[in-house]
Amino acid sequence: MVLAGCSWLLFSAAFLSVGAEISITPEPAQPAEGDNVTLAVHGLLGELLAYNWYAGPTLSLTYLVASYIISTGDEIPGPAHTGREAVRPDGGLDIQGVLPGHSGTYILQTLNRQLQTEVGYGHLQVYEILAQPVVMANNTALVERRDTLHLMCSSPSPAEVRWFFNGEALPIAIRLGQSPDGRVLTRHGVRREEAGAYQCEVWNPVSVSRSEPINLTVYFGPERVAILQDSTTRTGCTIKLDFNTSLTLWCVSQSCPEPEYVWVFNGRALKNRRDHLNISSMTAAQEGTYTCIAKNPKTLLSGSASVVVKLSAAAVVMTIVPVPTKPTEGQDVTLTVQGYPKDLLVYAWYRGPASEPNRLLSQLPSGNWIAGPAHTGREAAFANCSLLVQKLNLTDAGRYTLKTITLQGKTETLDVELQVAPLE
């Protein structure tokens, strides 16, 4: 009998018998694209005349890879031959440099001397070398509890996917919703603890590839706004300071990004826009309520905290300081009063001892002041008890006395010696 071309296939179909003995296994068992693979055959029995290999689910001429005549060693390519296949004398099929397209079902058909055929089935899975995937995000900067996080692992391969967060395997089941194929992560109302570096990894039995990290920022706050003094929380309390001492108030909060700051003193906004406020020399003028307002430009939320700053009771000592300290003839000088009583009823200035003929002026709480017998027309008073003397002459040098009376009737007298330097 001449076994030429594929004519014997059509003839032998009448004698087809399926044998359970033939098995086909790929070597290596899990090949990667580019490997050389052998479909090894086991369980061949009897004297055989020829082999037919098919790359497909049925014994169809369309799927015929090659026929092999054992006695002559002749191999006849079929319609499914790609140029990489070669039939071995022992019935195996060598495939050089396999591609993912070589994956699928393979059938070996044998013909013996009684013109009977047997078939064996095998499966080849070629795993591709995976390209690096890319993580795509709907947005990398989100607002906590308001925005939705949506991450997608983009890869041309249908490989398995796993996710990493800050370099560690991501516990998806805790918070993030995952699509059935594992490639999409969704989190409605994203939380601050979900900020960080995300990566996805695709893998198969022969290859693994991880994406570059994509960094997610979650904006939140400000929360727990507080005012600190010397690292001690002072929010909602009263700070008492000695006269002429310094103070730094720090505004702190939990916020991303760092908030913008506004300081308010007794209801009046200050120009300070920093996270701290300095009081370099504490006087009665600095007493009051200090409020820090923290504003987050991303979340559009704000928070505030306040403290009350007062002079210590023992520290309220009235002093008089000339400004300038050594004025020159023709200059103006202000006898500046620090630590004057807050419950003041009336005060008076005297040129010399506190007696009526020496009185320059006196002032009531209403702000109106009354000239005294010693008033020259160059003196003026202020609400904080300070005295302005304009266009000094040498005769203005000497002793000045301040007398204060509180609402409770407490009287205090304090004097200062003014020096006037002559013009050169």
C-alpha cells in the first residue's frame, strides 16, 4: 500500500478505533513563549505505519499539521503547519519557538499494519512573557469621604492580577471593591488611610511583571484645631503672663494639605498668615482673645481654636517710659504708661508733685480730658493714661507725676524724671 499525501486518512476513517492507551504531554509542562516544546507520546502499541498530527479539536483536514511515514521518514506538512513543527520518529511533535497561538488541543492519529487507527489527545498551554502593566486612576488627588477612588490595571495579557499597596500585598477585602477579573478597584468615599502608592502585578506560571507605583493623595481636614504654647495644648484656656515677657502661640491641626492660617485678636483679623503668632513684649494692650482659623484650600473646610491671654495679677505693675527715652529740645515726647489699672475711673498728670496747682490735665473714662492749672497747651492725654508733650523746651525737664483712681477707689501715684537734651 502506498501512503502518499493524505489519501490514507480518508480511507482509514472506516477503521477508526479510539484507544485509551495513548497519552500526550508537553515537555516542558509549562512552556513560555519562545521555548522549544516537544509533545511527547506515551502508550503507542503494535507496528505502526504512519502518524497524523492535528492542532485542533477534531480530526479535520483543516487542522492537520503534518503526516509522517515511519518506514521512509517522510514528513508531509498539512494546512495547519506553521513552519515550526516537526514529527519525531517516536511519534512526538517538536515545535520550535512556540507562540501563544500554539496553545490548544492536539490530536495524534496512528495507523497500524491492519489499517486500524487510534487517537490520543493532549493540550498545550503556552504562557506569554508578560509586559509591564500600567495602573490608571480616575484621579490621583481626592477629597476624603466625598470622592470615589477608581483604579484599573491595564495589561494586554489576560493573566491573573494582584494588587500591592506601599509595597505590600493589598488586603482588598477590607475596604476596596474589586471587579470579577480583579483588574478594577473601587472605593466610594475614599478615606485618608487609603492614600499611598498602588501597584498591580500580572502573573502566570512562567512570568510575572509589576507596574510602576501610582501615588494617591487624599485631602482631609482640618481637624482637631488647637493652639499650643511651648508644646502644651492651650485651646480653650486662659494663659497668664508676666509683664514684658514674650509668648509664641502655635496653631496645629490634622490636615492634608497644610492649611492656610488666619489669626484674629479680639475679633480683629491680624496680618499674620503663619502657623504661629509671636507676642514679643506682653503689656495690657496685648490682653484679650486670640483665635486661630485653619482653612484647607482643597476640602474647603475650616476649623478654629481660641485662647485668652492676660497679664498675671502680680505682674500688673504700672510703669512710665519716655519715648524717646532722651528727647532733644524741640522734639515731642510721650510718657508711655504700661500696666495701668483696667478698672480705671479717672487719672491726672502733674508737673511735679501731685497737687492741684501742678495739675496738667485729667481724663475721665468717657475719653474727655480737662486741662489743669499747669497746662501749657502742648500736653495731650490718651486712654491708656499716656501723656504727650509737644515741642519740648529745656524747662520741660524734671519730674512728672501720674495719679490713678480705680472704680473701687484705689489710688496709685507714680512719677518719672524727664530729661531734655539741648540742641547742639
